[in-house]
Amino acid sequence: MKARRICDGVQWMGYVDWNRRLFDALVPLPDGTSYNAYLVSGTDKTALLDAVDPAVSDVLMRQLENVERLDYVIAQHAEQDHSGAIPTVLERYPHALVLCTAKAKALLIDHLDIPAGRIQTVEDGETLALGGKTLRFVHTPWVHWPETMCTHLAEDRILFSCDFFGSHLATTDLFAGTDPYVCEAAKRYYAEIMMPFRPMIQNNMKKVRALEFDFIAPSHGPIFDHPECILSAYEDWISDRVSNLVVLPYISMHGSTEMMVSYLVAALAERGVKVQKFELSTTDVGKLAMALVDAATIVIGTPTVHVGPHPSVFSATHLANALRPKLKYAAIIGSYGWGTKAVEQIAALIPNLKVEVLGTLMCKGLPHEADFAALDALAETIKEKHAGL
Ligand code: FEO
């Protein structure tokens, strides 16, 4: 794709990666992604905001072919999907300087061997005049690494936000418009990438809200030309509010855990509690992460393998702990053949989840009447805890 005009003196550059299906060899990308860079041309100076993944640096270099002079590369984030092509850009423009936070400088040197002499650090709130276009750097740590910042272009009322407000979405649309699917993709992105940093994002949201802009231009996915929808969505996701929702990741080997899970799901539904159930041999872990953004309760269902939880449950529980969702309650149910330490091992996996444990129930072999009664009691407790949500 060629460079695209956003407004006078501001162009989108980058690469729409329709075929990428995995990020960090971990995160599923059902809709691909994009690596957005932005060229801001003032009357005196020109700056490139972020670059692209190094695998597609040739695409960015072709888009820059007619740009004779580049004065600055603004590195808002040191992760390679945005910074990886910077060394190639610096080779083409030997007088260009990289501008970034002090933490980003160290990371760019470590990760990309960019010479320290080519990097100049910028303070929070510092401005850069390009001639009719003024960039203000706003330090926003932990969206997504500790060094990240956003950049505000006052004259054109654009906030360049890099990963913040991004979405892994390949599309020919330059602008998101009011397409609700973009917000859905942004929620998946928040769940998978940003959720562990919720307290820091709360602070960053206050800084962003103090700025005046009509566009949010992230470095993944389309540009928000109706930014209030993504801003209010983020405010909801990062708030302390949880919803009347149970997330239930589970797996079953010989059917006992499946019977317990099915019974509990029905018992919760009868009591007006919404459940999202994830069978872990087939589930999209991105969907599981999205459900964790809002859920009040997690119920983990596992059979016993070599005394511990099933490896798929181990992995999903580890992921839930790493994402630090705002869950308030948890329970563990499942089954075993002759002995089990699955509950103890799962409990040890979730130190980051500040949850009240509402119950644990491990069944030897098939569940019987007393087990179903215990599941009814668990459903009743969850209903009572969710009252008012
Ligand atoms: Fe899109 Fe944290 O990189």
C-alpha cells in the first residue's frame, strides 16, 4: 500500500499485515494487524513517528522514496514491531535523529544497536516545532512497555498513541468511523496486551483526557476519527467495575469434569448469572482474555493428570494470573482418579488474582447427588456475590 494522506502535512505510512496470525509467538491474530508509521511535514522540519516491523522495512522505505529530507524519527515505543525498521531509516537519512524517552534510548541501544549519538531524549511535555506543526511528547509508561510515550500534534488535533488504543486489525479503512468491530478488536488488544498494566493506564488516561484532539492515530489498526468511543470503552475496561459474568475455562478427559461444568453452567443460568465457557482444547485464548476484562468470577474446571491440573488448565490459569484481570471471586471444580493436588497447585498459580475463593469441589470419578448439590450451593453463592452488579 502507498502512503495515504490524513490531512495537509500528515501522512499514514506502514504495512497492513493481512496474513499474520500470531504475535510474539503467542497472541492469536484472527484479523491480522498493521504497523502504522506517520510522516509529519512542517515548513522547516520533517518527522517520522514510529517505523514498522523489520520484516517489512522495504515497504516503508519505498513509501519514503520521495521524502528527500527527514530530520527526526520519533520512537514512541522500542518494541521491534514499531522500532525494528529504524536502523534502515537512519541509514537512508544519515542526519536524522531519533527522539524518545530516556528508557526507550537504553532499549533501542540494547535491542537494535542504534548508536547512542543518533538518539536524543525528550522530557514529558517537551515540544518540538517543525514549522506550522508542533509535536508535544506525553510520557505514558506501560502502554505497553515502561518506556512508551504518545505524541500530540496540536495544529491538526491528532494524538499519536502507538500501542495505546491500538487494535490488531488488517483493513483497507484508514479511519475507524463508527464501526463497532474496531472497538471489539481494540478490546481483544487491550485484553491481551494492556490489561496487566491497568493501574498505570488509569494514570495515562487522565493525561490523555487533558489533551484536545479529534483523532487518535495508533500504531496498530485504523485511526479513530470518533475518538470518544474508544476513550469511553477504555475507561470502562480500566475501571473497577465488574459485570455479572462467570468465566469458565475447563477441559475434561473422561467426561466427569464436563458433567460438573455443564451442571454448574445450567445452575448459574437458572439464577440469572451469565457464563462464558471455554473448552481449552479448542478455544481461542484471545476470547478468554476478552471475557476476563469484565468478569466478576472465574471458575476453573480441571481433571487430574499426574496428581496436578491438566496441562491446558495449567497454561490457561498461568495466563489469567499474568493478565491480572479485575476478578473478585474464584472457584475450582473437577475430578480425579485416585488422588489429586490439583486445587493446591492451581491456587499456587494465581498469586496476582486478589480473589475471594468461593468454593472448591474435586470429585472422585463420576459426580453423584452430593456433588450436584454442592454445585447448586456454589451457584447460589455466586448469585449472592453478584447481586447488584
Ligand atoms: Fe505494537 Fe508493544 O508493540
